[in-house]
Amino acid sequence: MGALWIAHVTVSDEEAYGKYAAIATEAIAAHGGVFLARGGRYHVLEGRDRPRNVVARFPSLEAAVECYNSPRYQEALSFAKGASERDLVVVEEV
């Protein structure tokens, strides 16, 4: 069963976050992740607004969690910390 990686992000340092995005894209692809939404237009209906919204589909919940915990994604994440405020959840598809 597939899973969706859903991130809501406010970026405070575009340069550092760009480094994160480049490495994270590689790590996500290496774990079977495919982007469904990455930035783009959005409309908040409820809750907190974050200007960057990302959705990636993974083959499984386990693959998404494995990606997050992988050395390559953790390397990417080191650039995002301090350069962004983020919420990230992985949800199994039905």
C-alpha cells in the first residue's frame, strides 16, 4: 500500500533550503518517491498557513520512513534546519 509524504514549510533562508531541496530530491527518488505537488498554487481552508507545500508518493509507509531516516536525507535535512520551519507527516493511502 502506498503512502503520502506531506510537508508544509516556511522557508527563511532560500540558499540553504535550496541545498536541502537538491539533496532531498535525490534521496526521495532513491527510495521510490515521486513528487505529486511541490510548491505551486494553494488555498488554505483551515489551520496554519505555510507558503510551501510538498506531497510525494512512496511505494509504502515503510519506504517513506526509511527515506527520512537515510543518511542522504539526513544530510539534506541538515540544510533545512535553521533555514525553515516545517511540519512533515507520512500517511498511508487507502
